Amino acid sequence: MVTEIERKVMTASKASISLASVPTQVKDKALETMAEALDAQRKRVLGANATDIENAEKLKQEGKLSQALVDRLKVKDHKIDEMISGIRDVIKLDDPVGKTLSALELDSGLDLYQVSCPIGLIGVVFESRPDVVPQIMSLCLKSGNAVIFKGGSEALNSNRTIFDILVDAIENTPGMPKGAFQLMETREEVMDILNMDKYIDLLVPRGSNAFVKFIQDNTKIPVLGHADGICHVYVDDGAEAKAKAKAEVNLDKAYDVCFDSKVQYPAVCNAMETLLIHKDIAEIFLPKMANMFNDAGVELRCDANSYEIINKLGLLNAIFRATDEDWITEYNDLILSIKIVDSIDDAIDHINTFGSHHTDAIVTENAKNRDLFISMVDSSSVMVNASTRFADGFRYGKGAEVGISTNKIHARGPVGMEGLLIYKYVLLGNGDRVADYAGSDAKPFTHKKLNSNLADVLK
């Protein structure tokens, strides 16, 4: 007997075939209808979210939910504006389906095309963050992929409301298939889909490192994502010219990058968790930086050298000695570990050893050190004189974001629609036979690159 979750998955898998061939203008019409529906029904969304926030605050008081998850759960008018803007940004993107990636003449009249196509059915499992629903749905729709969602129980009302609004808009758009977007609401359903590799082509988990790691360890389905977001900013001795630094020249660039990386929104995966400082700049840089963090309520966990400098300041907030565990901890909170390093090589070694290959930044005016950091830091995003918080699909111009991947295959870094595409080969011939290209009298292949586009050839 087919269970309810199996029915949903099978329905979405079947609908993904039809969705893959929907024309661009129809998909864009559906996206605009989604944006308009979300705008028209924002009070409904805010009401559902208020219920979730009330329940979440109770769970936080009982120690069952962290402040970081409560923060991610909140939806205000400006957040709905961002959701709507994200959907409309996807409309502006070129339709990636059916693009000719390469064309090769195997022989005269025998042409091979490599063409982009949707992956199929995407399973998205996430904690909190109701804005994930329109982000993923819009990107998947434009790229021709079906989706089955599962949000955290703490966002049940918000997710269901947003999902229902968007699906109603999609399925009432002429030319759009029904059933391509499905919603799961129980933990048991998540466990069930982890075994449905026959139907689900890719899983995208978004949430805590423990949550993502669990998904990665319990399925045969390919997983796009990252388990940890342990991001660093390294303040180089060339953050200002060394001689000028000794004269206490303003280090505003370094202060701005470090403060924004930690404080602007600490509950997300691209926030700085560890600050590394070159020993020759530490005495000049750290006092003001520590005071800025103190005023923002940041708890500091310091190695021996940075503790010695900061402890003299008499700051009001807690200052602790860092432990080995701090270097591998994603706080997602106003907590920061600090370490003074002897050289840029030591900074790079620390990042590659303890980091999560997510996003790491250098603040420097030294071109040699800049280039060394870019080439040697093994992370999906490397920033130079810019906040780690820029590592985001929307900010990278992708319209929205499927997720951030630290994988080294398929897609890496903030992933937009390109992470939801694969390709197929299309060979156009005229009764051609392999037998003619085998044996002692075999015809040779020409293997000549072509500039033609399959869509134009098929017109």
C-alpha cells in the first residue's frame, strides 16, 4: 500500500517531467503571480508567523530551542519584501534550461550537443527560516525542477501558509503542471524520503551542522550543502602599511569588515566565528576592535596573547580563554574566538585545519599576501577586504539561493540555479552506424567544434 509521503513524492517526480518542458514565458508568469500573491496575503503570513514565534519563545524558555533558531524564524514586513524581491529577481534571470553548453561535429552530418536540463525532483529539508520556501521554489520553478519541502516544526504555520499561497499561485497559472511542489510536515516523513533515491534526485538540507551531517550520513541520495559554517577573518600586518600602522594610522577598513562579519547577523552560516590577527598589528588593532565588540554584546574567547591584550581594557562583557573546542565551533551567536598568529602562513594553516571551507576573508593592503591567501585558502568563498556576510546567493546576483555548498563536485559556494541543473547529450545523425567507424576500413571522426545552438538547429 502506498503511503501518503510516497504518494507525494511519486506525484512530484511525475510532474517534474512536465515541468522540465514548460516555456520560459509560462514560468515567468507563474513567478510574478507568486510575488503578487505573497504581497496581497502578507497579513496571513505575519499572523501565522506570530503563532510560530509565540510557540518558539516558550520552547526557548524550556531550553528546547536556541535563540539563533528563534531569530531565523522571525518574519517581518521587510522580510516579506525581500521574499518578493527575490522571486522577481529570478524572473530577470535567463532561463537556464535547454542551453547548448558545447557542440561537436563527430563527422559530417553527425553532430553532438551537450544541453542543460533540470535535475528532476529536489528534496529540501530545512530548520526555521520560512523565507527558504519562496527562495527554493522560485529557483526550482525557473530551472524546471519539482520540489518536496520539509521545514522545522517550529515554523510549521509559517511554512504551510507561505507554501499554500505560492502553490495556489503556481497551479492557477495556465500551462503549469499540478503536483510539482509538495510539503512534508512530520519528522517521520523526512526519514522516509531519505530512502527514496528511486524518485528524489538531490537533497538540499539547510540548518545546523548536526542536522546537515545527519542527512549526509543517512541517505544514498546526493546531498548539496555544508555541515559547518566556521568562517574566519584574518587581519594581516599589511592591513595598513606596516610603518604606518606603527604610527597608529586609522584601521577603519579592518574594523568595518570584522564588525560586520560578526555582528550584522550572527545567527547565520556566513558570519565570522574566528578572528585571526597578525602579531605585528595586534597591539594597535585589538583594543578598539574589542571595545566595538564589547559594545555590541559580543562574548570574546581569546588565545593567551589576545587575552593578555584585551584583559587590560576592563570590558563589561565576558572574556574567556579559548579552548581547543572553540576553534571548531560554529556559534551562530554573539560569541567570537580570537587568535594572534605569527604570519600569514600560520593564518592560512589555521583556516585550512580548523575551518569548514565555507567563507574566509583577509584584510590587507599587501598584494603578495592577498594573492597568497586567495590561492592557498581552500574555501568555497574567499573575501579580500570585504565582510564574510557577502557570501550569499542574492548578493552574488543569483536572484536567490538554493544553499551554500562546500562540496568540490557539481556546485560550490552560494548556489543558485546552476546548482539545480545537469546536462544531457543529444546526437543528431542520419542513419549513422558505429560499424562504419570500426575495423580496418574505419571512417575517421572529425571531432570539430561547432558554434551552432541546438535550439536553432531544431527550429
